[in-house]
Amino acid sequence: MAKHRDPLTKDLFEWDPPKVSVGYFTEVTGRGPLDNRIARIIGQALRDARDDGLNRAEVARQMTLYLRRTISEAMLNKWSSEGSEDHRIPLDAFIALVHATDARELLCFVPGEFGMTVIESEYAVMIKLHLIREKKQQLEAQEQALERELMSKGRSRR
């Protein structure tokens, strides 16, 4: 006889750890020239924004407000097109795109080119605390080793 599961009770084994880093995976960026990979992540951010109800015209309007200069839907189209060799997104417009779309995944692209990642600020404190605790354990182990060495030579501490 099959047991009926209470839908209001959470299964402890279904826990997934929180996503610590942000960024698009290789499936989005793909391979190839840098400018093509940049166009792909911009295109993905714009598709994700569209899925959240934010069309390109609205993204362009929000970017225009943020930058205080005109950003058009046509510019977004060119920046997200791999075939457009004449148009590359300027850094300030890239930042405005992140603001307009809330596509924080875009932020990891540049550090990812250098083997680094972007993490939420709250996790930075946790990582720093962990590193301090690791260093503290290393220092304590060194201290104990030195104390053992002193004791083996017949001397006491202090």
C-alpha cells in the first residue's frame, strides 16, 4: 500500500543549495570570438527580460533614463546580433542594461574571462569568515607543533 505524502510537509532531501555565484553558463555564451559571445549574453538577457514582461523598447527607455542619453531599440538589436560588426556595447550601456533588465548574470562574463566569479555580497562575508577560521586552525596547528618540539627538548613554555 502506497503512503500518501502530506503536500504541506517539506522533504528534507529535496533541498538544493542556494546559487552562490551569478553568471550565464557556457551553453549561453558558447565558443568563438569574444564579440559573438558578448552578443549572445546580451541577447539572452533581453530574452529573459521579455519572458519577465519587459520588451526591448522598455529596456531601451530605462537605459536612456539611467544614462541620460538616448538608447534605442535598434541599438539593443545590433548589440545582441552576432552579425553586427559595427556595433559593440559600451561599458556604461552594459551597466545600464544590467540595471534595466536586472540580469545580474551578465556581471560574471568579464570576470569569467579571467577565471573568476561574481558572488552576492552576503556570501563574501561568509567566505572571508571561513578563510579566517582556516588560517586560525593552521596557526594553532603550528603553535601546537612548536610546543611539542619544545616539550621534546625538555623545556617548558615561558
